[in-house]
Amino acid sequence: MSVLNLIGKKGTVEILRLLSLGVNSFTKIKENLNNSGLSLSTRTLAQRLNELEGEYLIEKNNGKYYITQKGKEFLDIIENILAWEKRWEDIKINKIVIDILKDRDS
């Protein structure tokens, strides 16, 4: 599987974010995901962690998960893409509001 195939999979970015914040046990990762409203089954979380480990984005050591340098760089790229998307979405919303106001004034 390629790294790019992982981007759209449920929980990928959120897991990397949690690991970058130091949340590194399976139980704590699952708990944090559930608390954020992103519920993953135990099986899906284990699968996602294995996929991330297979791409060297994370590593497992003594039962704990850690984000690798490759994972940190990947997360930076994804966060930049999300920021870019948000910026352009804000511009789109502003344009829609301006268009609505123009139509109202016509």
C-alpha cells in the first residue's frame, strides 16, 4: 500500500496527530479517538496502526507507538493541505456572501 492510499482512510490523520502529541498506547489512542467523535473499532484501529507502521510513518516499541520522522513530515504536509483547503473554503464562502448581497441589492 502506498502512503497516499492511507490519507483518506478513516483515522489516519487523527492517529498521527495523537502520536505527535505523545498519546502512544493503543488504549489511549482509541479513547482519544472516541472522545473526539471518531469511533474506530478495535480491529480497524489495529489495522490502521499496522498500515502506518508498514509505511514507516510510525513505529512500535515495547507496546507503545511513536511517530517517525517520516510520519512527522507526512503529517506536516497533510496539515498544510488542510490549511490550504480551509483558506480557499473561506474565500469561497466570502464570494458566496458577496454574490448574495449583490443579488439582494439588484
